[in-house]
Amino acid sequence: MKKIVIKIGTGVLTGKGGNLDEEMIEQLVKQICGMIKSGISVLLVSSGAIGAGMDLLGVKKRPNELSELQSMAAVGQTRLMNIYNKYFNKNGYIAGQILLTQDDFDDRTRYINIKHTINALLERKIIPIVNENDTISTEEIKCGDNDRISALLGDLVEADTLVILTNVEGLLDREGKLIRSINDISDEIKSLVRKDKCALGTGGMETKINAAEFVTNSGIDCCIANGKSKDILLDILKGEGKFTYFKAKSIKVTAKKRWIGFGSKTKGAVIVDDGAKEAISKGNKSLLAAGVIDKKGDFLSGDILSICDKSGKEFAKGITNYSSSEILKIKGIKTKDIESALGYKNQDEVIHRDNLVIL
């Protein structure tokens, strides 16, 4: 392994009372520094800012209001980074902070710039510590943001492995036994996911399996393990200890299509007829105006859309060549009639097959 992304959940960083567990953080940092000394580049995605803020301010119950969550994150993020740097400095290393929002992933130029920043830090053997920028987010803080971010960053920096540290040993079967290795994340595997999550964290096993599915499709191995287990990171490197290992796929979807399918969020949707669905799903065809029945939401040319069948079920995503107002004017008509309907024509296709991914 040359490059590893490690995601540490809130449940790992806090003790029973919800306070930050500095001893736990020190042990994890010590393991990470050992990995770096052995020649491995490490990118750390760390939750815990809100929990750290609550701890510092003496708040016992996680607030529900967004402004309260943001204030906790503002106070807690500084404390969290101070603690990380305290122990990285003790081992002769420096950590650098990167705070991201969904906008950074939706804009492909900014998305690529994240890669350049992280690589510059890694070249200097500085540990990038990434977190959701909860203090300025205008949306509600959603479940599993950092699981998703860790998967996106693993793909972006071309990591060998994503390690997700949580407060359980991995994915359990129906009898409660740990599943050691998974070659394919099938519907049967997904059905094993429990919906519960820790009181301070925002994610659960479902978001971790989604992250594992994305990175394995990107050619990256994934491990889900209990971060509180002694020397778990070193054990994972040796293939020892208790964790669930997800094997990377040998055939990868292209980077751009991975970004369309998982990296960005949709701005709207187009509803298509059965013929269009068949052509896209099985014929590897582009979406033409003739196959469009309707649209949902307001969007611009260049936005990413969900492509849904007549029942409203999403089956693909893609970059649209036409805005929502234009779609209403050209839906159901032939390509040759687009210019007559609009007075101009952007492209022959509503969504070109090169900018479309089947889900």
C-alpha cells in the first residue's frame, strides 16, 4: 500500500460520556505516524467537530437546529485540530486542515483543485485532515457526509485503500457474526445493514457500505473496522485483526462517470419513456428530446440530472445540455425540430452518452 485514506468516526473519538477521548486520538495518531514512517501516504478524514464543541461548551444533547450545530462545529473544529496537531507534533509531523462543502464536489474544477492541494501536502509529509465545513453549510447536516467524502477523496487521490474506523468491528451477518471478506456488494449484502447510528455521529453502516461500493468500483480496497481496537490500523496493514474487507473491482468506471454518479449532487430530473430507458440502459445510447416526457426542478445547462422512468425511479444520471425551461419546449420532439422550437440548438442530445452513467 502506497496511499491510504482513513476516516475516523465520532464514535471512535469520544468516550462514554460524549467527551473527546484524547488517549484514543493519541493512539490513532501514533499508528498513523508509524504508517508514514514505513513509506505510506495517509489522508485523514475526521468527524468529531460537533462532539468536540459540545464537550467544550458543556452541552449534553446534540442540538437539532442548524445554527446550533454550526456553532458547535465552529468551536469544536478548532479544538479537534489542536488535539490532532498536539500528538502529530509529538511524533515529528504536522497536520493541515481542509474543510469542504458539497459545492467543492459539484464544481469539477474545484474538485480537481482539491487533489492538487492534497498531493502538495502529502509530498511534504504533512497529514491532510479533512472534514465537512459544517460551520457554513446552508443545508441541514446530513447523515454520513464524511463517509461519502472519504470515498470521494479516496477516488480523487487514487488511494490503494479506504479504511473506515467506526465503533463496530465491521458488517455483521444475520446471526451477528462478523463477515470477514466481501467480493461483491450485492442486494443481499445491503439487506444486512442496520439503520441505527451513534448519538453524536451523523452516519450509520448504510453510508459506510455506500462508500465501500463506490471505492471498490473505483478499483480501491475498503476496510470497515472498530477504531477502538488496539493497533487496528497496523493490524489491517498486516491483514490481521477483526474487520470487514471489501475487494476492489478489477474493471473501473471512468473517473468522470464516477464523479457524475457519486461525486456530485443532482439539480433536477428528467422523466423518460420506456423506449428511451431501454436505449440508455441496454443500448448505451444518448438521451434524445424525443424520449423525454417531463422534467422535475429548475436547472441549467451543464447541471447533473437524475434520469427517471415513468414511475419516477432513478436509473441513470448525466450532464444536461439543456436547461429546465428548454426541456419543457423540446420534450417529445425529434432532434431535427429542436432549432425550430428554440430558435437555436445546443446539441443533438439532451444528455450525451459520454456524460451519462447507468446506476
